[in-house]
Amino acid sequence: MPMVSRQDPVRDLPDVSARPAGLSRGKDHSGGIQVIARAAAILRVLERRPDGLSLGQIAKAAGLSRSTVQRIVAALAMENFVTTTGPNPGVRIGAGLIGIAAAVGSSSLALLRPHLRALSEDVCETVDLAVLSGGSAVFVDQVPGRQRLVAMSAVGERFPLHCTANGKAILACMAEADVLELVEKSTAEHPDHPLTDHNGLMHELGRTRQTHLAFDFEEHRQGITAVGTALLDWFGRPVAISIPIPSLRFADRQDEISARLLQFRERVKGVLRR
């Protein structure tokens, strides 16, 4: 995680007690749309760096001048959309934006519930919904299957990214540099599941990007095979849907289950995608 450089300390941030010139309320500025676009670029950079970035690091990642970043960060800080306080130095996403994101995220995930139920009824198997948290895929919803023998896990349980269907589907949504960082976090958070073939995983993620399907052939748990897919939500965050199945049934149903999951993916694009 990038650290704040000595040449670009947080104390260089402007005083946010006074609103920067050109960004005052109640006035119509011809550059307003451009300012919004630049603010969005800054927030998207910070979204991937929760521990914080310096002004110079933000400027480099967003392709903006440092003075522009300094001015926009000051305005965002006044609305509590970014913050410079806390145990780690640097500019980070603030509580104001987190609250908005939580409201939208909860709403979109709630909208997925009937679609998850329909998919489970369609395939007669368990369907899981997971999101990215650190180096893990965290289950946030589950619809149990109707078979006598089904695969079940608890909502809130954390799973490795590098050896699960939902985790691989999430990784396939990411840029290569982010994948390497997330895989490192995943193996650190889940030492009981070491990564034995790094090149093989990268090759597999390449196929997943093309097919939108990721598989776990008893890599995480003996006797359980799973297929998963993932989409990005309104904020560019990956959301994974997976179908875990006892391996004894999966071989005969792989093509059918995979096709149904891809059909589901197409149906719910409008629910999650921008």
C-alpha cells in the first residue's frame, strides 16, 4: 500500500474551513461539469486505496495536477466525502460518502434477492452472493437448494479469493496489478489454502474474463464443486454469484448449471451495472 512521501506531507492540504475559489455554492460555473468529473476521478482512485494516498499520489493516479487535486480534495473534505484524519496519514474516503455508498449498496443487493431465489428454484441448488472484503469473498446472502444433499455456508463467512469460484470471479473483474495484490492478501488471510500454481491461476483468470465463468473443483472444500460469475455494481465494486454443488452431481450438470448462471448474469446486469 503506497505511503505518504516526505516531499508530499498531509499538512500540505489546504484549510478546508474556507471553500476554495471557483467551488462556492449558489453559483453557476462553466467548469462545473469538469470539476465533477475530476472529483469523480479522485474518488475512484481513493476507492482502491482505503489506507490513504498523498496529494501527489492521487494526482499521478488520476492524471491531474497537484494543485487541482489539492483544491478539489479541500471541497470534498468540507462535505465529509474525504478525510485526512485517523491513524494512517493521507487522504481517504470519508464517512459522508461511505454512508451514501452503503445505502445504494444495500438497496442493490436487496434488489438481487428475488433473482437469487429464482435462480435457486431454476437449478434446484444453493445460490450464494458474495462481495470483496480485503483478501476474501464474504457471503452476504444465500438461498438454500431444494436437494436432499446441498452445499451450505453461513452468511458472513469469509472465503479465499484464489481457490473459490466466487473469489476467482471477483479477481477476474480486476486489473492485473490489483489481482496480484489481492492474491497476496488472500493467501495471507487463508494460510490453510496455499496457492500452489500461480501461473495456472493467472491463466484461469484469463479464461474467466472471456467466458464470465469461474470454477472451483474441490480446491476449497473436498466434495464440493462450484461455478461462479461476477459483475461490477454502480460503484465499480465486484459482486459474485456462485452455485456450490456436491461434486457427485456436478459432473452431469456442469453445462446446464453454467448456462443457467450466464442467463442469470444477463438478466441482472441492469440491477447492478452503471
